[in-house]
Amino acid sequence: MQIKRKNLIRGDVAAVPAGVSLGALNNGFLWAKAADFNSDVDVLNYALTLEYLEAEFYRQGNSAGLVSGKEADYLDAVQSDEESHVATIMATVKKLGGEPVAAPAVDFGDAFDSREKYLTTAHVFENKGVGAYLGAAGFIQDKAILQAAAGIFGVEARHAAVVGNLLGLEAEGGVYMGVTETPLTKDAVLKAIAPFLAGAGAMGDGAAVTL
Amino acid sequence: MTSNMEKQIFDGQPVVAISNEHDRRTFLRSALIVGVGAGFVGYKVGDPTSGSRASAWAGNLAAPSAKGDLEILNYALTLEYLEAEFYVKGLEAGLLKGRELDLVTPIRDHETAHVEAVTATINDLGGKPVAKPKFTFPASTFKSRENFLATASTFEELGVKAYHGQVTLIDSVEILGAAASIAGVESRHAAILADLTGGEPFPQPIEASLPMSAVLKAATPFIAG
């Protein structure tokens, strides 16, 4: 009846019995493919790429002079959180004896043309980040890393809600995304961020990022 | 280390718990230390691995088990009961309007749905959902918008810490995913209520956690029996 984390790590996703119904609680739960992550370092490097992207996004956005007052304070705090996440994850990968991926080359296009575009793009990033962490959480073996990843996931959800509120979006579907968060597969996340990775080289041989 | 806020919670007077930003930050730091001390000895932001698995199991924390998962779900259910009833009563009092009402109404609906979903999950797993306790809220809680929202903010931050305090203790990866999918929503609530009450929506870069004992102690004044 119980599905052990280690079974999933071994790629035994097919062994999840249909009889384990989590009912309304978790009807949208999507498992990332077992082949997506072979180790905690793999999961962490995936998260690191997303955090690099977010940290650089807010660095550029907050330098563009599009926001002020409380809004600017909030976005400064978000940038600081993302930078902290980058540092945390890099340190953790090293501690595990892994090699942190390098920061990708990025191109945010016209995201900084206006306050609305900046916040709208931020809203997408934050919600994708929430889904990415939730989708990958089941693959983390080390309990301390799982604790940290869950803790980062929660903070990304805070960011997503507040940015949605700054945009004045509908409470349900804009600030909150339903009764439960929805996990995203690695494929879905990579598709969503692909437009922001600069040039074919970013994903090709010898590129800094290997996803 | 005990903050003013916690003292007020223990005295059953949670409303207008924090009067200024300094006190709020002090409380959050205290809460972080409390959570870390009980769960991850030596854990430091910037290095998640500094709290080893061994330290997580140290003390009286049990290793994850299926039986433990049911206990954790019933713990979550108790907190969700508390939150759901709190928002039902608060919104019945008609203290909010406009954007605030729009933002808080879905929170009530989420908490009510969480109660139903956690109950269904416990049943699916062959467990017995705990009955809804009787809750008592201080009369002042629903007397003003300020009191209602300040208490809501307290409950949401407590709820977030409660879920994060169980992350390493959950055995089933499916239940972990389910609990996390609720915890993320609680984080959204916490951030919005902090914004509405002039607090800090992003109190730290990684969510803090509290062990079950500390959370239940904080919630006990509201549970009549």
C-alpha cells in the first residue's frame, strides 16, 4: 500500500498501484519521469538552473526602474530570496561532491518594457517554479535536502501569490492556483523556460547548462 | 527565546499579536530557531546538508512509517478544521469588503476543501479521521477587521511551519506530495495575509518549520476539547 520514496528513485513508478487513491487531495499529481533524475545532485542542478534564471530575471527587472514603493520593496525581497536559493543549492551540490551547473545565458526579450510585462513574466516564472519543485520533490532521497527543497517551494508559492496580487489578478486562478498546488514534469518546465535561454548554444554541446 | 506572540497565543489572546515590524521579525527568528532546534540540529540556511539525516531522527522523533503517516494526516486535519471554522466565522462576521473580501473568501474555501480532502485520504488509507474538535475563539477575534486578519496571519504562518515540520517524517512519497501540494497553498495564504496586515510576506528565503508539539501547544487555547 505504501509507496516508498526509494522505489520511485529506482524508477519503479509503474509499481504505483491504482488502488492508492488520494481522492480530491491530489488528483493532479504528476510524477516526473524516473529517468529525469538519477540523483539528488541531478534534482538540485535542475533547481539551480531555475533559480539562476529567476535571480537574473529579478536583477535585470529591478534595475529597469519599472516599480516603486512597496512593490519595489517586495521585488527586492524576492530577488534576495532567489539569490539566496542559488547560493544554498550551489553549496549543497558541492557538499554532495557534485558539480553545480553554470548559469545559463538568458534573454528575457521584452519582459522589461513595462511594469505589467515584468510582473506578468514574474508571475509565470514563480508559478512554474512552484510546479517544478513539487514535481521533483519525490525524487529527493536525502531528508535534509528534501526539507530545504520543500522550504524553497513554499517561498516560491509566496512570491507567486504576491506577484499575482500586485497585478490585481483574480484571487482564484491568479493569486491562488486552486485548492492544491499542481506539480509539473521536468519536460513541461523546460518547455516553459526555453524561450528565456539565449541562443541555441545554451542548450547545445559544451553549453554551460546541461538539462 | 519565547516571543511575545507565542505568549499571547498560549494565553488564548492571539489577536493584534504583533504591533510592529521589529517584534514580528523577532518572533519569526525565534520560530525559526525553535523549528530548527527540534527538527534539524545544526541546520543553516545556505547549507541544507549541514543538518544530517541522523540529527533529524535524533531525540524523540520517530522514523517515518505508514502508521506515522496517518498520525500526521490527522494532525493536519485538526489544523485544517481549525482554519476552516475560523474563516467561516470570520467571513460570517462581515468585516471585510472589496479586494480584501475577494482575497480571503477563497482561503475559507481552500481550508474547507483541505478538511474534506485530508479526511478522504485518511479513509482511503484505512485510517480513522479524527472528529472535529470544538473550537473557541476569543470574542475579540471577530470584532474587527484588524483582529480577524491578524489572527488569520498568525494561523497561516503557524500552518506553514506545521506542514514543513512534518516533511522529513512522512513515509509515503504520495502523501508527501499531497501534503506539499497543500502546504504551498498555505504559503500563498500566509503571504497575502502578511501583505494585508502590513507584515512581511517573505519572512525568510526558506520556509521555517515547527515540530508537532510546538504547533499543538500554540493551537491548544482554541481547542475546547
